Amino acid sequence: QVQLVESGGDLVKPGGSLRLSCAAAGFTYSDSYMTWVRQAPGKGLEWLSYISGDSSDIDYADSVKGRFTISRDNAKNSLYLQMNSLRVEDTAVYYCSRDPRRLPHWGQGTLVTVSS
Amino acid sequence: DVVMTQSPLSLPVTLGQPASISCRSSQTLVYSDGNIFVNWFQQTPGQSPRRLIYKVSNRDSGVPDRFSGSGSGTDFTLKISSVEAEDVGVYYCMQGTHLPFTFGQGTRLEIE
């Protein structure tokens, strides 16, 4: 079955950087679009970014464009989110998923806290 | 950006009674291939979101048949035919047609 396991969340100061990872299994990873979604504490869901299987097609929400970079390593079945210039409002649980238009499967999420 | 407006935001329901959640989009959601990428998710307390319905009305494997989705144009609905205790949580609609993909604000279902 499909498994998505996020990691890398931590407490970081405003202006700092963090790299999240997502380990995928149970489907043909290299053929799959992948995506990141986040949820601030007590708030709703926000789509952040997607990447195509060959990394040729990438897009971001305006809220993270220029600060976050999505990437993948198909040899390792892994997805990444490099987060720079972090702000307090980036505090959230970050989820990875496949198929950004349909989001059929979700990981357990990883918590990023941005605070001084 | 497409705005997805859910109503109600809070939904108290008696066990065994039906429930309905509305989701209205600010634009029509037909993709270039003819698909309508409207999905519904359930998030129970302390858990990750779980998809219930995809492309308006297709129920995911393992989802009880008391859940159904419908709609067209800019109006979409999630219905629960007979609410059970395990249905407590927050329900989100989402559109995956137009970038950036967007979610509704969420509807909190509680048992009266």
C-alpha cells in the first residue's frame, strides 16, 4: 500500500532555513507528480507546491514563491522542501502527497515551528 | 485564485440523522480534459486528512457508502445519509482544477 513519511520538522528562528523530506513507497514514484500541503495550528489546509515526475514542471503558491524550493530524488523515492527565510506564519504541519489535483494519500505530517 | 466557500462552518447533527455540507467555487471547475477536480476530505481529531470523494462524486475505496458527493458548475455538496459517532471531525472541499489549488475553510461536524 501507499506510504508517505514526512520528516525534518523542527523549531527554527525567523529568517532561518529547514529542509523537509518525504519518503514514498507503494507506487511508481518516478512517474508521479508530488506535492506539499500545510496546515497551521488550528487552521485549514493550504496547498504549497507541486513537482512532476521528471522535475520539469514545478509550481508554487504565492505565499512561498521565492522562499521555498521543491525537489525530488527518484533514485531514493524521496521528495524535499527546502524552506528559506522562514517566517512565524510558516508555523504549520507539513504534509506530502501525490497527485496534486486529487491528493489520494497523505503522510502523518511533520511540524515546523518558527519562533524566536 | 479560486475561492472555495463552505457552509455551514459548524454542523451539529444528531446520531442517525443526515448531514449536508455545501461548497461553492468562485469559478467553474472544468479542467481542459473535461474533468472536474473537486475533492472532499475528512480530518478526524489528531489525524491527517483522508480523502473521501474525488472528482465530485467518486467515493474512495473503504469509504462507507453513507458518504456521497454531487454537484456541477460552481455548487458542490457532500452528504452523509446517517451520521455515526466516528464521523466527528472537520470536512474540507478542495479544487484541483485551477492553480493555485485551493481548499474550503472547513466544516466542523459534531454530534448534538
